[in-house]
Amino acid sequence: ALCESVVLEFVASCYHELPQWWNQVLHGDYAGMGVLCATISQDNSRHCFTGIGKVLAPTMDYDPVRTAAGCGAIEDARGRYLCSSSAAWAIAYVTGDAEKTSTVCAESVVGYDETCPVDTREEKMESRGKPIQGDTLNGERRKE
């Protein structure tokens, strides 16, 4: 595996950044990226799938429908969910538009029994860039 030779504390980051590279060499083949992420161990595949979402949102100019289609191309249900969650968070953060976030989640998380863990309440959008109590990123609590 590509990231196993990296110092242990950077392995998660390595897997999270792989989709940035793959986006260039695979020319936006998000289904293919999903297949590659799915071959990685469960713990590290999570970082890989969220990396796809992180790359996808700006690549699609933060357009929720195009972003949702990219995440929706991932066959693995957990992968679609993690990609959508990450992309939705990026869109919410950059645009401050909660409606766009819900579009990404609704369009591409079909077949998974969770909803995107992004809290898009107005007060959270107004304080972009500041850690907020209870704010979530990909299902994990941000450090207070």
C-alpha cells in the first residue's frame, strides 16, 4: 500500500491526500477513485473517501448537483456517505449556504442509513473558520 511506508503519524493524512493525486491521473473518475479507496483497510479507507469529497467540491466549483453526482458515482455505500459528508462540509464552509449542503447529502447518500453529519444551522455558517461547540466533520467532534 502506498502510505504504509510513511511515518505512522502521517499515514491518515497520506490516505486523505491520495484522491488529490488520483484526480489528476484519473481525470475525475470518481467511481474509479472509490474502487481504489475500497481496497484500503477499513480504518484508512475512511480517510481516502473523505479525501475524495474534499477534492470534489472545489473541482466542481462547489456546485451541489455536480458534487453529488461525483460522490454518487462511488459504488460503496459507506464511501458515498463519507465522500458526501466531506464535500458537504467543504461546500457549507466555503459558500455558507446550508441549502447546497442538504442537496449534496440528499442526492448521493441514497442507500446508506445515516445522514450527512454536517450541522448547517445559520449560526454555524456565520462563524465560518472558528471551532464551534458541537460542530462535526465527517462524524467526529471537532476539538473544542
